[in-house]
Amino acid sequence: MIELRATPFHVRAAALNRSNGWIARNSATLAICYSDIADEALAARARVAVADISWRWRVAFEGPRASEFLSRLLTRDSAQLVPGIAFKALWLSDGGGVRGAGALARYGRESFRLVSAASDSEWIRRAALQFDVRTRDTTTEEGGLAIVGPCAKALLSGAGLEPDLERLAFRRQFWRGLDVTISRWGEHGGYELWCGADDCVALWDRIMRAGAPFGIQPVGLAAMDILDVEAGIARPWRDWQPAGDALAQAPTPASLSLESLIDESHNDFNARAAWLNARAKETHKLVAIELDSLTPAPHTLLTANGQPVGRTYSSFYSPSLRRAIALAQIETAMLDVPLSLTVPATFEDPALRTVMARVVKAPLLPPVEQLAPRS
Amino acid sequence: MRYDVCIVGAGPEGLAASILLARSGMKVIVAERATHPGGRCTTREFHPGFRASPFGDELAPIPAPLFWSLGLAQAGALFLPAPASVAVWPDRVDVLGPQECEALDRTTHGMRDAALVHAEAQARTPIPRYLRFLRHRAAQAPWPGAELGDTSLAERFLTTTADPRRQAHLMARALEGRSTDPFLSGSALHLLAPGRGGSGTVAGGLSKLADTLADTARAAGVEIRCGADVVEIRRKRGRVCGVSFADGNDLAARSVISTFDVKRTFLSFFQWNTLPEELTRAVSTFRFCGSTARVLLALNAAPDLSRAGAPEALRAPIHIAPDIQDFAFAHAAWRANTIPKHLPITVRVVSAADPSLAPTGAATMTLTIGSVPNRLFDGAWTHEKRGQLRNHAIARVEQMLPGTLARIQAIQVIVPPDIEEELTVTEGDLWGGEIAADQMFDLRPGLGERSPRTPIKGLYLAGPSTTAGVLGTCASGAMAAYAVQADMKSGRLS
């Protein structure tokens, strides 16, 4: 049975969702877009955008051996993490396949939280039991908002929050009666605000009020997906299927271009040997590509010199780049070769035509912080 | 030192041309009279903390392949298309959403894109000298969009909708800042011109685009010389050999691209009596139509447009044009060199789309007014007459957006002579010549050679006096660059 739940912000999202389009991610019902997808994606680059990120899976770990367990589980050593800071890491199946990726935040000596785009609760809970570590799924206990855009810092500052945080840092703050956590774990250069589910509507209202002078705009999941692809970020279940089987060897970190989330000096994480063994053999890589087309081409075969060399995953029209872009997995030897693929000529005309594409370095656009308005 | 190409004017057209030429290995210099590159893409602080682009808020679209090849997005230029189009009356607000705008514009945007492809093909094809006479008389493929030359705007919009206010709304979108009789055959050509859902505004103001283009040009090896006032384009044995500057210095170049309008180019940079008579006659009969005034307003808060029922309405162009007939009356007044009674005004709260243009909580508003004559029937623009225009315009805005007047902190008025003075455009015409059936496509600028080439060997015309200049931003510069590359390759410039 498919479980669907409303996020704590649903009542506000429903009132603003003029397109009445909804989508499920991680079992949460989310607005696809509130008015216009391109306008929302541009708001995150020109002004400030607010997105409901309560759908992200969050789990708390507590216990004297929590650090030991997480060091074993994750591809970075949690012992090196100080309270108030997070790192990004992977966890692998015993066979070396990527089961998940996320940010691990240290709240205290024996207290951690993991935030990820996809749930892996049962496998992690069972593993934690081996170390006597208590786990608690907090996904439905609290809600989260992402505040993205060049005016995000000014908005939070004007609202009375303290946004002076390094990347990956977080801080709990008592904000005029609300207990909120402000973090910078996102990939889009913004902030996240987390609070208890009962306080979420009040949090939304305060942020929208404080953001009005900055032209704040609620953005749906479609616009956030565009930002993901512009940043070259692949998401589980949207772009790749996590290793479900304990012994699964695929997808490898190298095939997803996620090896930067592995600390090579960390010697005892789960499946390190499998990772080292598979690493040299990997023939594919996940890359961002730009298409000489306005029409996106998701899940399409990529060819070079007439031979198939890979395929696209998510593909969207980027209003900032004014062209279609995609994430694609292609043969490592073909990274510098001109690629071609077939796309419909236009949205209205389904006739296929061949267009060229090329691999580009991610992120495809300058980070949002660099677009910050003059002081 | 001898350059391959000297480009006169560091506006977006000149900078785009310089990037394309430098990337093809040519030695390129851009000479700009002002202290900063940008031309009409300028953004200034007109009141402490309030910034606006004085000569326009929106740009025509940069053709997609050109936009990609210039790498503007990666360099930080972010275009913000208008999220809607709004027209206001005291008792009604009409909002066209993005899907409606796209549906309305699909045909004409298709024509515009196809016309640009046609212009590029022309630019890339040098005509051998021995064929030039024959080719001019041979049947040419018709320009896409040429059919608009015998259609009027009124004809088009009266058949689109039966709602008279929607008709006025569509007319206001088509004619923003310009003047024409909408019942006149050929006025539908304005649908191809900028100012109606093009690339939109640029985050940080239009100067951000100019800065991005200038940085890209420098990175490509282009020399940009600011404060260099070109006073003459020099010729030797009938062909261009360089330019002379106001400070007395000369510069040698194999070819020159002028981004100025056709009149400025031929009647300012050459001694007119040394040019062929038919050329000077063609240039002097080319009609200009300076009709745009701008009012920049610093407000202590954004106006209230909640009655529109759409939060994005404040970021959209807000047209004030009660009736379709008003455009005809306004044009008649413009022809009589008087200020029209019913000014067609487009209001933009530019800081709503880009908060960096105003202090937090305040707002920058611009008014683009059409049908404002370059010279008034009773003499030049004086301080009092500017005041009259300002009061007239603000009264209109206050009528449609009540409460605006009380929010005003500062006002700056820009009339066509100011545009002429600052941008050196004839009669303050930002569109480089009247858009009419006899001044478009192969007849723009109608010098006997198909633009961007001119009858003077080695001289190319970019800018708004060419058809590509009307159709898109940077497009005319690109066409001039393609023509120079083709002519260099074919030996026409050797």
C-alpha cells in the first residue's frame, strides 16, 4: 500500500497552489509548482525562494556508541565531527553499492542526525541495534523550509534570525517563541529552517511576511528539481535506484560521481574493500550535459558517432540557461566527445529530431551566493 | 598597430560582435565615447539607494544559439522574463498569464526567429562583385514576417478578442514606448520589435549584461577603449582604412562596424559631400521616430496591486491604456508635436523583480511613455515642459494605482532629447528608425546593399537601423561579425 502524508506546511501550500498540481516524494505530498515553474526557478536565483523540504528523511541517533556506529556506516569518520557541524557522506551496501547519501549533523557527544533525500530506515535501524544505538525517525515530527536565493541572508537577518553560518553548520535558536534549527546543509547555497510540526504554519507565515520586501516566492518541487540539475546533483529514486539488496554492487559511488563524499583516509567504513575493488573497474560516470535544444530529453539514449554511450536521467528546461539540460550517465572514455540524442522538436510537435549535446562541468551556473545583491 | 576590426560603440551589439570576431582569431578593438561600456544597457543610481536603467527596463531576446555561444548565463547574466502582462483601469485589472502570453506571441515569435535565421544567412553569404547587379534584381526568398507589412495592429487585435479592454491591453503590449497609428497598414510589424515579452529584465539592471559582455570580450582578447570618441571613419581609395578620434589620434583597421544608427554613421562619421549622392539621399530620407520618455520614481513602498489577484502582477509590466483609439489619438498628437492627452504608459516596479534596485522595503518604479515627441510644436523641451509631462504622467498613474503619489520620494524625467544627447541616437529614437513596411527587412536601412554590409567597402552596420537590430538584442552585432568573417574569408576585405 502506498503511504501518502501531508507535510506540516500543506495547509499553506494548498492555499497558494494555483496550479493545483501535486506530486509525491518520499511519501509526502508536495506542490509541483505554485504558479509557473520557470518563474519559480528564476526566483531562487534573482530574489529569494521558499520550498517545503519536510519530505526529506531524517533520523536521530543516540547512544554512547553512536559515533562508532556512524563511522562504521558512513564513508566519513563521524569522530572528527564537532557539535554544530555536519558533513556529507554515503552509506554503502555490503557489496559496495550506494544505498544512500545525506548530511550527518552532530548535535552532541552522543547525539547525531542524518538527513537524506530517501529513506533507508529499516536497514539502518537494524544495523544500529548491533551497536546499541537508539534511532528515531523524526521525519514527521518536524517540518523544514529551504530559503534559497541571493536575498536569503538579508531576509533571515531582517527577521531576527542569526544567519551567519558556515556551509554545513547549524544552530538551534529560540526565535520569538519558536524553537527552530537553522542550518546550511543544502546544495543550493541557501538556508534551511527546521521546527516542530505544530509550529510549522507559524514559521511559514513569519518567513513569508519577512520575505515580502524581497519578493519571496514559494517554489514547488519542479523548480527545485531544475536547481538540482543546474547544480549537477542527482537524487535517489529520481535519477538513480539505491542498492536495495545487502550484497548489491551497483550503483557504485564512481558511477554516480559521488566519490568526493568518501574520505579515503577513513579505513573502516562498511564495504570499503568492495568500493576499492570496484573503483578501478568503473566505466561510467554521472555528468551534467547541455543540449542544443529547448525541449528536455529525460531518459533518452545518448550516442556518439552512431554508437550508444549512455543515457540521460532527469532533464529539464533551464530558464536561466535558456536551454535544456540533463544529468546523464555516460562512458568515461566519451566525456569529451560530441554527443547526440533525439528529442521532440517542440512540446507541441512530437516529431523527433536529432540534437547535439555536450558534457559540461557542474555546477552549470555560478552559485547563488555569488549573485548576492550589493550591500 | 593595425586592427582587423574596429567597432564603434560598446553597447551590447558592439560587444557581441567583438566577442565573436575575437574568438575567430581577429584583432579587435571597441571604441566607446562614454567612460563605461554598455550604451543603452546602463543602470544608475538616480536617488540614494534607488537604481534603474534610464533608457529601458526590458530587452528584446538574444537569439538562443547566440546566447549560448556568448556564455552569458555562465558568466552571471540572469534574464528575468515578465511573469505576466497586466493592464489596469479604475474598475478592472486584466492579467495575461505566462501561458496566455506565450500562446498570443507564438506566431510572431516564430516569425521573428525565422527572420533572424534569414538575416544570418544573408550576413554569412557574401555576394561576388560580378553577381551583385544581377542578384539585386533576382527573386529573393521572402523574409519571414513580411506578411505583417500589409496588416494593421488593429486588424490583428480586433479579430483576436471581442473584449475592447483586452484589445487595448494587447495594443499596449505591442507598442510599449513607441508611436504608430494602429489602424495603419504595416503597423503590425511592431509585433516583431522589442518590448513585448522578450528576454525580459536583467537581474542587477541592464548594466549587468553590459558588464558581463565586456568581461567576456576582454577574456576573448578584445581591447575596449573607453573615453575614445570616434569623429571620423577614414577611407582610402574608396574603402575603410580606420578611424580618427576626437583627441587627434588615428587608428588603422581593415574594417569598421558601426553600432550607431544609419544617420549618425553616415552623416557624422563621414563628410557627407564626399559620399555618393544616392547614398546620402537614402540616408537622409530614412525616417526616425523618437517617441519614448521615461520617468524614474523612487517610492517609499511598493504600490498596492492586490486587486489583480495575482502576486506576480507587481513584477509584470502594467499597462495604462484605456482604449484602442487612444493609441491613434496619441500618434496624431505626436505627429503634431504635442503631448497626447491620453498618454500610453507602461509601469514597472523593477525592484519587485529585482530587490537589489531599491533599499529594503522601498521600491523603484519606472514609467515608459510612448508618443512623446522629440521636439514640441512651441520649441524645445524646457524644465517647465518636463514638469508638465511628469505631472500628467503621474496623475494618470495615480488614477490607476491609487496611493502612488503619496509614496514618491524622488523623480527623474527623461525625454527624447535627453536620449539623443546621451546615447547619440538620432531624434532620441531607441529603435533606430521608424518601423514601417518601407523601412523593414531588405529596406532597412535601404542603402542598396543588404545589411549589415554598406555601399562603403569595409564598413558594416550593426545596431537598431538594421532589421536584425529590431528583432533581437546582440543580433545585429552578430550579423555584422558573420558578414566580416565571410568577407574576410572570401577575400572581399583583402
